[in-house]
Amino acid sequence: MPPRSWLFVPGDSEKKLGKAMTTGAHAVIVDLEDAVAPSAKPQARVLARDWLAIHRQHVTENRPVARWVRINAIDTGLWRDDLAVVMAGAPDGVMLPKCEGPEQVRMIAAEIYELEQRNRLPNGATKILPLVSETAKSALTITSYVDAPMPRLAGLTWGAEDLSAVLGASRKRDASGAWTDAFRFIRAQCLLTAHAKGVWAIDTLHDDFRDEDGTRRAAESAKADGFTGMLAIHPSQVPVINAAFAPSEEELAEAHAIVALFSANPYAGTLQYNGRMVDQPHLRMAKQLLGIG
């Protein structure tokens, strides 16, 4: 099952790192980028490495917690130093901010390959999650991920804050609370490309963590639109996101019924269920919901 909640935790905060595994987040992202001042980055790398090593194979709610690290962007020149330290902690994945296309993913992948060998980690164990929207160029390269061979690619996600600064935009949402055109376009591209590629589609965070209703609406919309999970900026958002993405009893019952229906009719392409027609896409969705192959 894909992680539903992805919680950012500052890499330079021992206190917050110490509490990360008690939040219920399905994936914890130790942040070495925006949350950490330049002078604190060397120590943050060490803290991140040690935290990753301590929490290998950590399980909560009967599922493993994914351990990720957000490194610094390619153009900072800091990313190699980040990887050189944190890979010793065997992260499950690396988030690449301000990613400007598949070539940068491949650049990171090549470095990760060398470091997996050096640290005696299984080849291909470390996945990559690019943030595909934080510059104008990165936003325009989203569809290029569809056909690019990237075996480490776990998913796609996006963010609005950095891009709004790059654009000089004075707003990201309109008076009704809906994303304005540029951000809505990016969100849709991220969602469609992830599904075309067969990887996770992870929606951006709700930036006001005190606004529980806003977080709930955003998470419910993300699930309804087809995202597999959502970023979180504060632990208080985690249970809200998990609840929003959890399948309802009715959804589970229908999924079981559809799987059973096709199992009883293995050669059928289309079948009738509760007065409507269901076909192979419905079966795939039901199996995905149930976490079966």
C-alpha cells in the first residue's frame, strides 16, 4: 500500500526527529533543505544519518514507516555532500527538490548507485521522489517523465510555495479557495503523469497546519481526484490525512465484491454489478484498494 501521509521533519532538530515515529505518519521525510539553515546543514546530515540507522524497519499501525530524506537541490552544489553522509543510514528514498526533469533524476540515481555499493546496500533499494513544480522550468518538464526510463522513480509530487515566489505571484488560490490556473495546471499534470508512469501521485501540503478543516478538505479532494497520498508540514495534519485517504467500509465491501465477481467469471471482460457495468479498470482499482496483486 502506498504511504498516505508524508511528514516533513527538520533534519537539525533532535527533538522533532525523536517524536517523528510517534506521529502515525506513513512516511517521514527528514528535511535537509528549506528547514535547515546553511550553517546547520553539516550537523543535520549526521543527525539524519543516525536517525535513519536507528529506525530501520520501524513499524506502526501494522505497516512499515518509510524513511525518506529531502536533500538540497542540484543547483546548490550541496546534494552530493547530503547523499555522501545520509546513505550510510540506508534511507528508503530521497526526495529531490526543484527537480528540472528526468536528467536530474538520473544524475541523482547514478550517485545513489555508487553509494549503495560503498555502503553495502542492495542495488536499487533507494527510491527517488522528485518535486516537479518549484521552478517554472521544472513545471514545464512534468510530462517528460512519462517515457523516461527511471527504475528508481517512486512517484511524483509538487509544491506551490517556491513557485509562487519564482513567479512573483501574490496569490495561489482564488476567492473560493480553489487553486489559480498555474497551480491547478501543475497539480493536474503531476497527477496524470504519475498515473501514466505507474508511480505514486502525492499531493502538496496544506500550508496552514492550524486549519484542520482546510487540511481535511484538501486531503479529501486529493483522494477523490486520484492522488495516493499527501504531504504534511506538521504532525497534527497526519491523522487527518490518514483518515481522509483510508477506504470506507462501503468502498472495501464493493472492492471485495468486484474481485469476487471476476474471480467467479475469469474469462469475462465486463460484468454487471448492482445495476451498473464493471470492467477491467474497475477490477484493477478494487485490487489496488485491497492491496492485492
